[in-house]
Amino acid sequence: MATNELLLDVAGLSVRHGRVPALAGIDLQLRQGEAIGLLGANGAGKTTLLNALSGFLPHEAGVVRLFGKPARAGAPHRVAQAGLLQVSQDRDLFGDLSVRDNLRLGCLARAKARYDRNLERVFGYFPRLQERMEQRAATMSGGEQQMLAIGRALMAEPRIILLDEPSAGLSPLFVQEIGAMMQALKREGEVALVLVEQNMRLAAQVVDRFYMLRAGQVVAQGPAAELDRDYEHLAREYYL
Ligand SMILES: Nc1ncnc2c1ncn2[C@@H]1O[C@H](COP(=O)(O)OP(=O)(O)OP(=O)(O)O)[C@@H](O)[C@H]1O
Ligand SMILES: [Mg+2]
């Protein structure tokens, strides 16, 4: 597989929530081995963009090519089966099921035969899950639930993973663990990452490039180095 294969190619994507325009003319690319950041203030359209990429929302205009083929809107199961997995902002765990069953469900669609191997891999990133396999997901702490939600997505052997504010509400130690996991994914190079983050410093440690959204449009983009260098400026310009 070419290391710079274009996994996701979005051109002129527009999306509405009912009659309200939510995304307008989004252009975005993601290549094999890459991690990109989606930044922007509350309501900028970050989650909407992830949901559109995952096939949950109809496209009003534009084209999304996924793994070289046009992706049909309204078919999220197909998108997941093809290897694009989203970890949503509210985690969407099966609260009444155990950690084990949540992880098992993660690998059903794509990677059933490799359950054991994938489980080991997830434990490698999040040892804490191994100690809590029989615990009901709903009783896990917020940070543990975030790890479980990411672990469940990884069980499916994604080629692309979309993470919607994985550090939100987490204490510094958990933020560090999630950060280390994302850096490991990046290093290993098998999973390309789309990371929505309010924590710009965390994003800067993980992503190669960023896109800044405001009112449903990409208003700036650049290399991660710019995030570090121009943090104050970017925050002032696009968050206030
Ligand atoms: N299902 C929906 N119906 C109507 N409007 C919606 C819907 N989902 C989102 N919106 C609106 O679309 C805009 C973008 O929302 P979105 O959730 O994508 O923002 P976001 O960048 O993810 O914000 P946050 O950082 O707060 O999560 C907001 O104005 C929101 O109110
Ligand atoms: Mg959001």
C-alpha cells in the first residue's frame, strides 16, 4: 500500500440541518499515515463534519471519496464496514453491557476472526480496560468510558478513526494517556486520524496538519507547527 494513499478526499461538501446551512464548501484530504486536526469554536460545525463523513447526514452538495470510491451519504453501516470508524462526542456505549461485550461488539462488523489479537492491542493502549472487563459500561468513570469508546472503535481495525473531542472533561493523567495512544497510532501508521480537539496543545502533539472551522467553513489551515507557534493568535482570531 502506498504510504501517501489518499484515503479521504472531500470536495465542496455542503450540509444542512433542516433548512439551516451547517457546512459550506468544505475541501479536505486525509492520506495514509496522516493525522489531521479539526479545530474551531463551539458550533463551528466540527461534529457535523464528522457525522457527514461517517455517512449519517445527507450531502447537499459536493463529493466525498472514501478509499478512492464515492461514498454514499445515508449509509453509515457501509462506511464503518469499509473502515472509517467514528468515536462520537457522547461516546454511544452500550451502558448495560460489560466492557467485554462492548469491545466484542466493536469487532463484529470487520474483524470478528481477530478478536483476541485486537483485544491485546487495545489493552496495550489502555491497560485499565483489562482490569475492568466485567464492569458495566455505564458505571465506568467519564475517562474510562472514553477509553472504552476508543477501544471499541479500534477493535474494528479501522483504517480511519474520527475522534470527537476525546480529551473533553478528562483529568490531566487521562488526557496524557489518550494523547499517548494517539501518538502511538500515528507512529504505527496503520490508522489515519481525524481529531476534533479544543485542547490545541494536545492536538499539536498529534496532528500533521489542521483545519480551522468557523460557521461551517474552513477559514484557515496549515501545518501543526503553526498551532504551537501561533497558538495565541489562532485562539484570538477564531475562538473569540
Ligand atoms: N441535528 C441538528 N439539527 C439542527 N441543528 C443542528 C443539528 N446538529 C447541529 N446543529 C447546529 O449546527 C451547528 C454546528 O454544530 P456542531 O455540533 O457541528 O458544532 P461543533 O463544532 O461540533 O461544536 P462543539 O464544539 O460545541 O461540539 C450548530 O449551530 C448546531 O446548533
Ligand atoms: Mg461537537
